[in-house]
Amino acid sequence: MITGNIRLVGKEPTQFLIDPLTSEGNSSGLKHQSAVKCENLMTIAQSNILRTIGFLSDDLTRQLDQCLKAALELS
């Protein structure tokens, strides 16, 4: 989930910040600071995706990988 509620970023290993004021965050396409939260994982059918709001750089993808490992308790 991506949310504007960033209060737990840096306090929870299952969350990371995308800041559009940074070069990586700017390339994401997001307009506001956003938290990626990996606590509640789910799958959805590709046909249910109505629009794409952004993309992750390689570095942000690595941060996502670390958050997913923390959420799934993988080393």
C-alpha cells in the first residue's frame, strides 16, 4: 500500500519513504511524500488495475525488497 501517512517511516522496518523532492522520488511520478507500507500484503488481478500512479527506481526497488523481507520475516 502507498499512503500519505508517513508518521511511522523510519520507525517500522516494513515501511519506507518516497520523497518527490529527491531525484529518486521525483522519478517515481508521485506528487507528495508517500510511505510504502508492506505490512498488509495482498494480490489483485491485473485487470483490476485502472491506472499506474508511479514507478520505482532501482534503489527504491531495493528498499521495497528490504521492507518485504521484514514484513515476511525473511533474512
